[in-house]
Amino acid sequence: MMDWEPMILTLKLALVTTALLLIISIPLAYWLAYTKSRIKPVTETLVSMPLILPPTVLGFYLLVAFSPANAFGNFLANWFGIKLIFSFGGLVVASVIYSLPFMVHPIQSGFANLSPAITEASYVLGKSRTTTLFKVLLPNIKPSLLTGIVLAFAHTIGEFGVVLMIGGNIPGRTKVASIAIYDEVESLNYGTANRYSLILFAITFIILLTVFLINGGYLKRFWK
């Protein structure tokens, strides 16, 4: 019998993570696209690290950092009553860090490929930086925004190593679909594992196909 709770928790985690990443990534990508700061290479390296860093390594260090036995984790627990390890909140923080480059890179690329004339024209018309960002630049990089949102969402759905390290395997709290698949395979319940896997495969396929159709203009041509 398939338990739908891991699927619901997975979708909830992906939605929350994607929303937070969008808020974080827009100003960060804007800064990376236009800054001439000397620390830009270091920042880009840190943002990109999850692309090549083994998930278990990132998960281990987050587990150590958030543990009440260490200074940072103890500070969060004593001063704010926040416990991140083996909790949904910990999964969200870990997922935001792990999926950050999948949101930042497309948006940064979108900003970088815009003509400087667009920004200059906005400033000449007396628009502020904030107004220019939200009213002029972002509407012109909708495909990049959509790509970042979809990649971050899909990547969060498929996370395993990081969520296992920081969240463990607690039903209803941290047991997401990828962990459920692992459990079913360990128990030799290949039928249930296959059902979880097919659902995740279908979700990611439909999401990515939709992005390619929208960005490629296929849907507009279809409805004409």
C-alpha cells in the first residue's frame, strides 16, 4: 500500500524552497550580473559549490552546524527556540542552499544578456534602481525566471543525500519521496518503490516539458 504522505511533504518542501529561492536569488543574481566587486568570483564560487559538491558532504556540515552541541545550533535553540536538525525547517534551509545555483544562474544569465540600453533608458526617465529592476528588467527576463523556478523546484523534488543527512527519516516530518523510495528498495518492496519513482518521473517530465514549450513559443503557435 502506497503512503501518499511522503509525496505531499515533497511537494510542500519544493514549493516552500522555490518561493524562498526566488526571493533570495533575484537580488543576488542582479548583483552578480552587474557588480565589479573583487569578491564576485568568491561569491559565484560559493553559490556554485552545490553543483559539484557531494550532497552528503554539504548535508554533513549542515548537520554539524545546526546541531545543539555546536555554537551556532546552540545559539538558535537557546535564543530563538529553533531546532533545524531532523525537522521540516531544517529540510527547507538545506534545500535552499543546495538548490541555490539552479535558481541564481538562469536569472543571472538573463540579466547579463539584457542590453545596457534598457537600463540606461529607465534611468534617463527618472526611474529608481528598484523600479527599474521590478518594472523593466524582470519583465524582460521572464524565460530565465521560469527556467530558474522550474529547475529549483524539480531539483528539490529529487533531493536525497542532503535531506537524509539533515532530516533523517521521520514519517510526517522529514520523510520525503526520495527517502521513501530508498526505504522501499531496502525492504525489497520494488512495486511501491516503482510507483513513487514513476510519480516523481512524471512530475519532473511534465514540468520540464512545459518550460521548453513556453520558452520555445510552441504553445503560442499552437493556440493561434
